[in-house]
Amino acid sequence: MLFTHDTECSLIAAAALVNTAGRDGELLPDIAALDAFYLRHAYSGRHEHTDAELRAVRELRPRLRRIWYADPPEIVAVVNGLLLEHQALPQLIEHDDLPYHLHAVPRDAPLATRIAVEAAMAMADLVRAGELSRLRICEYPDCDNVVIDLSRNRSRRFCEAGCGNRAAVTAYRARRAAGRS
């Protein structure tokens, strides 16, 4: 593990949220999709299951996406802006059989607020550790999904949308075609 468990989970969830607004259309189309996202990324606390909550979570995506394209001073500005806007006050919390970890807003804060602050706190850890190079854009042609590379050797190149498999199939077919020539 490169970072604490909660940091890694928040980084993965932030990238997944950004990628729900992909070139393939809206991947967070309704409350059921938000429910699945909430469960998949093990969020706890308040979840209203409303259209307003869904809109608030969707509206967070462009701000988080900016982090992947920004230089360090702009990343710091986005992170500090999110923390200030949501009045983050870090505290050690223990819940749901998880060891002590940081929460910076109450568990009854709106879901979009918790996602924003958890992502900002995780990005702050990346900045502090000098690990911003782990924020990448998928290398598959025509894919603009974001990637968080948590591999030890910093080798992750593709997003979670199957681009790595598509790249491998394309390379395999090119090798087979070259072998027939």
C-alpha cells in the first residue's frame, strides 16, 4: 500500500466519478447508478437517493477532472478551494470495522460534500508526498478517462473502461498480421 487505505479509496473513487462523464455518454444517469457508485466505493453516512443529490454529485466532476490536467499550483488551489468551501475540519474517526482514519466533514453532510472533501484530502496527500505523477490520462487513443496509478512501479497506462484489453487485442492482431506477411 502506497498511501493509507482511506486515501487510496478516495483517489480511486474520485477517478471513477470523473470517468462517469465520459465520451461514451452519461454513466451516472439516474439514482440507481448513484446508489451503485455509493456501494461500490464503500461510502458511508447520509445518502438521500434524490435527483438533487445526483445533480450535486455530477456537478462535482468537472472540478475534480481539472486536477488531472492542472499544474501543481492549480491543483493546490482546487484542493484548498474544495476544503474551504465545505468547511473541512479533519478528525480521526473509527466506524464500520475500519481502523482510525480521517473524515473532514460529518457523516451526515450531503454526499457530494463528502465526496468533494474526501477527494480533496486524498489529493492533498498526493501533493504532500510529491506523487502527482500518479495522476494520468488513459493512453488509449481517443480515450480521455482519468487514471490514478497506485502501482508500485508506476506502470498503469489505461483506465478501467477496458482500454488495456483493447490495446492488447490491437497489438496481438498487429503481430499476427505482421507474421502472415
